[in-house]
Amino acid sequence: MPNLDDAAASEFRPGNLFLNTAAVGLLPARSTAAVRAALEDAATGRPADIFGPVEQARASYARLMGVSPGRVAVGTSVAAYSGLIAASLPAGAEVLTAEGDFSSLVNPFHVRGDLSVRAVALEKIPEAIGPGTAMVVVSAVQSADGRLVDLPALRAAAAAHGARICLDVSQAAGWLPLDAGEYDFTVTVTHKWLCSLFGLAFLTVPEDFGGLRPLSAGWVAGEEPWASCYGPIGELARSARRFDEPQSMAPVAAARSLALFEELGVEAVHRHDLALADRFREGLARLGHEPLPSPGSPIVSVPGLGGRQPGLSAAGIELSDRAGSLRAAFHLYNSPADVDRLLDVLAR
């Protein structure tokens, strides 16, 4: 297994102090090269490999998430897959969500109009699950402040009441060790902690598809795609590929980016990211700042400092302002020196 620091130095070349992975991750050199080659092929008319990168990305993601490739669908957005899951619920079904969770995850359940959607504080999710709860829809890690839902408690409460779980891992996949097989559905985008491009999403489903209907199935969702180009599709894919959507060049990058995470190991990335976040929290305490509580998360949000984001950006330090809080997100291409530089600038 390669050394994480060496891999980061060879794969990533940030042009600034980049601490904004919770918004968008950096693209590794191997992925950048693959996309450039694909663009050149498109510009010169060379035949494109439509399915190869998709299948490589699917298989790599499945290994990272501990499930078989047959349980992974490749699409374009969390919103699209949340809508698919929302459409599978019967009218009147109770859906439990976390207050302030990301809109792309929860809004499709609201626009159904005939579901009973209930939002509670993140820490109260497990105790709020009851016998009438059909599904819990929640992000593993909150985008705004990095808080983690109590996953073991969530699973136990859902199992006790027969509720299904739809878990958004967009702020978790890539640094937090996860087993998608422990949840009914998981959804994620790839442009954050998985260091790929916008426009690519993964959905994991149960072996029996969990009651989902392939409402947007096109030719790529056929068991034999090239025989499914015209008229009704004779046979849908026997795997989760029946929920695939046509892809752009994003899988070309994702296939390489996901391979990097397999080489490094999510556990190693987890240790690295959390060590940096803890270093930042300790430094903030010395400066008299108290971040929002997010133990075990590489996302650290500091109330009252969001207004400093433009000045920090002008100084070459990229972070986010989320509701007045300065949000820093530490990932594999960051170092202790990056943390110390940010603390030094904040101290001024």
C-alpha cells in the first residue's frame, strides 16, 4: 500500500491552500490525464469507450463500499436517485429526516406531496424512529457542519421498527469506512471526498432492488444495451444497472480517482483527515474560538468567522462560509503545515 503523503504529493498540485473538499475535491493527476485523453479522442473523432470506464468505476466503488457491483447503479445526481426512492413509497408513508439536511437528498420526498415527511434534530433521529416510520432519509455526515449521525443507533432503531434507511454518503465516502450492505439504499456524488468530477452519482440497492422501479430507464439500462436502442426495452438489466443513466466523461475520471482510494485504503485516509481536523480544533481553542461540535469528522465549522472567507480566499486559502460559520474540510492532499498556516492567518 503506497504512502499517503507520497501519493498526495505525486497526484495533487493545488494552486492554493485548499481546505474546501466539503464543497468540491481536487482531481488527481491520473484522473486529469485520463479526461484530457478522452477530450482529445472526442475532438479528433476516435471511437470512445462508452461502457469501460463506467464498469471500472462501478466495480471500484462497490469494493470501497463492501457490496457487489450488481448492487451499484451509476447515475448523475443524488436528487435523481432520491426522487426514484421517493417514488417507491406508498402514499401517506412516514419519512423521517434530519433538520437542515442537504436539499438534494430530502426535497424529492417533499415534492411528492402525499408523504408524511417529519424532520427532527440529527441527534434525535434514532429515538424518533417509530412503528409508523417507513423510511429514514439522512446524510451520514452533515454538509453544513460535519456532524455525524449515530450510525449504529440508526441501524438498530430502524431494524427494531422495520423502517428502511436511505443514507446519503456524499460527505463520507472516501474518508469514512462504510459498509453499504448495512443500509437499504445509499446515494453519493463523486465530486467531493472521492475527488472526481461533477455529474456522477452512485446508488446502492438491495439484492431485490428494494421495490424501486426504473422510471428513467433508457437504452443503457437494458440487459443488452446495444440491442435496446429502439422501442421498448425487451429486458432490463438483471442488476442495479437497470437504474443507470447515460454518462458523460465523469466516469473516465472516477475510475482513476476511485482506484487511488483503493490503493491508499479508506482507513488510512480516515486517520489522516481526522488528525488534521483535531489539530485545527486544538489550535482554535488556543485562539479562543469554539467550533461547532463535530467529533470524528474532518469538517470543522467555526461560528462567527464566515465573514472572513472572502479575505482568506484573496490570501490563497479556500474555505466555505456556511450560515456565518467558516467551514474547513481536511483531506488527503492537506498537511499539518496547511493547518498551521490557516491558524496563523486567523490569529492575525
